[in-house]
Amino acid sequence: MDLKQLQLSLQQPHLAPVELWDPAFCGDIPIRIDRHGDWYYLDSKIQRPQLVQLFASVLTRQQQEYFLLTPVEKVRIQVEDAAFVIVAIEQQRSDAGPVLIATTNLSEQVLIDTEYPLFLQAQPDGQLLPYLQLWRGLTAKFSRAVYYQLVDLAFPVQVDGKNRLQISSAGVHFELGTLD
């Protein structure tokens, strides 16, 4: 499979062009995304997937805060951890070697590469967990099941005298942690 063709097929056409908008800040609204990627309004879970996808299409992160943007208003929401959760991972072969395609809880597919890299983020207990950098400063946390899949796909390497676990996608190596 051609890597460029795969990248083009996974572009995010559903996203609203929020980069073109500069609305006034209108305050906070009681929308929250919990640690599992579920959206709530006034502590009631939003049950309509189309409504969540609409909100997600105008979601952005600026200076560690999350906003929903429209051409006429900007409202702040709360995000407990990451805006999205990676619920599936698929490994494919390409002309550049193995590629990993991550699927979010909103059915978005993302090619893990230099544009959307995997990184480790420290948790309050000190544990490092994998996340995926997305568009507009947003991130996605890997679900526990997908994290285990990543570990199964990873391989040990030695870097600076330490044994590390790495994974490869689109010609880029990403570290999952140390083995020592």
C-alpha cells in the first residue's frame, strides 16, 4: 500500500474550519468530557452520537484549556484527561514499512506518524501511559486493551545502554517505556 495514498484517505474532512474564526469568548458552559471519552451536559451523558460528533468537530485546545468554537462564539468546556480515547489499532503494511491506524471512540481513523505522533504522558501516580497527539492541540488516550495491543506489536531496542520498548509506524519509532 502507498503511504501517501493512505494518509490522504485518512484526512479529517469532517472538521469545521475553526482556524478561520476569531469569535469573542462567551464564558463557560456545563459540558464535560470524562476520562473515558464520554460527553456530558449538566452531568447527564449526551446519548446522541451525532451531537457529540458535531461538538467534536468544533473542539480545540488553547493553552491547556478546551473550547467549542463557532463563527460567532467561543465557549470553554472541561476535559478530565484527553478529548478522545483510542479504542482500536490496526497494523498494515505500506511501502514505508508497517503503519498503525488508530480509531477513536468517535470512529475517527488516524495514521500514527510524525503529524500525529504517539507520546508518553505521566499520570498522577507517576506511571507513563501512551497518548496520541491529534489536530488543534487535542489528544487521545489509548484504552487499556489497545495499550496491550501496542505492547504486543512493540519490540525491544537498546538506547543509551537501557533496554527500551519501541513501536514503529510510517517509518517513525515511538517509545513505549523502559524494560529495566
